[in-house]
Amino acid sequence: KQEVTQIPAALSVPEGENLVLNCSFTDSAIYNLQWFRQDPGKGLTSLLLIQSSQREQTSGRLNASLDKSSGRSTLYIAASQPGDSATYLCAVGGGGGSNYKLTFGKGTLLTVNP
Amino acid sequence: DGGITQSPKYLFRKEGQNVTLSCEQNLNHDAMYWYRQDPGQGLRLIYYSQIVNDFQKGDIAEGYSVSREKKESFPLTVTSAQKNPTAFYLCASASEGIRQQPQHFGDGTRLSIL
């Protein structure tokens, strides 16, 4: 069974700081990995999708890396802003016999203070 | 704009009552999914459908039922057999592909018990 862990569970930083969110998974036989953002009471917005053959993806101030062999991914946010405050969810596709679905972590609650 | 529409935003269920959550997409996606989100937990898959007139149980299907009569629609019924239905329900869809994964989410329906 695939399991996904996100550390830390919560993070509070001052505006302008660079920060890293961590995600680990137990079965490295994955198809891809996604990072999502969730605002309170809302659905998920896909931020970055990394295929298993890729090492990283970038979008604006966001950079996600994937080390499949070690079962780890990081989401790097540069020059954080108060508007970045949200819950960030990591999800892996496949692995653990679950080839048809995403397995989600519990998320990291990020607060960026002005 | 293409997207996923979930309705209603809030729903209340009485004891012994079945309730139906609506999910409609105009993205022309083949696959659709229903997830349940509880506080402090990751998303858990209830049911998924990869094509019209076909659907499969996810990890927590007991007490729920679905139908997929049209490509655009994937309603979820929470039956009276679901003893702990209070949660945030999210619908998602994915484009055609062998390793299709949910990338587009609706804004969710919050279900509570009266």
C-alpha cells in the first residue's frame, strides 16, 4: 500500500522568505507526482505535475523536484508572499498496487506573514 | 470557461435519508473521481469512473453509490448506510490517457448531519 507523508504539518514564515515543503512516499514504482494548493473551503488547484522520468518542474516562483529512488519530493517556493498562504498537498500516482489513482498526503498548512 | 461544477455547496442530511451530490464537467474528460476529505486527513477515494456506464469502488465505497450515464456527469449518493457522512466531498476529472490522474477539481460540497 502506497503511503505519502508530508513534513512539516504546518509552517509559518515572514514574507519574502524562501521555503521548502517536503513529501515522501513508500513505494517508488510511481507514474507521477503532483503538488496541489488548497484554499480554505475550496477544491484543489494543481500546481506542478512531475512525470516519473523527470527530475523537476518549474512554474514561476515554484520549483518541484522528484527523487523517485529515494521516495522524496520537495516543493520550493521563492520569495514567499501572503497570497501563498494555503494548504499544500502532495499526491503520487501509482505505486503500492494502486495504479489507477492518486494517494494524497495530509498536507502542509503554510502561513506567510506580512 | 471549462471546469467542474459541484452542487450544492452545503448539504444537510437527516437520519435515514439518502442525499445526492452533483458533479458536472465540461472539460470533455473521460475519467471522473469522488474523494472524501476529513479534517487533518488526506483525500480518500470513494469511487471512480474511467468511461461512461462504467465505475469502480475506491478505498471507502461502503455507504455510497454512483452512476455514470453521461460523460459530463458523475453524481454521488450518500446513503443511510453511511453512518459518518459528515465531510467535505470533492469531485475531480482527468483527461484521456493510460495513466490518467485527477488534475482538475471542483470546489466541493460540505455535507453535515442535522
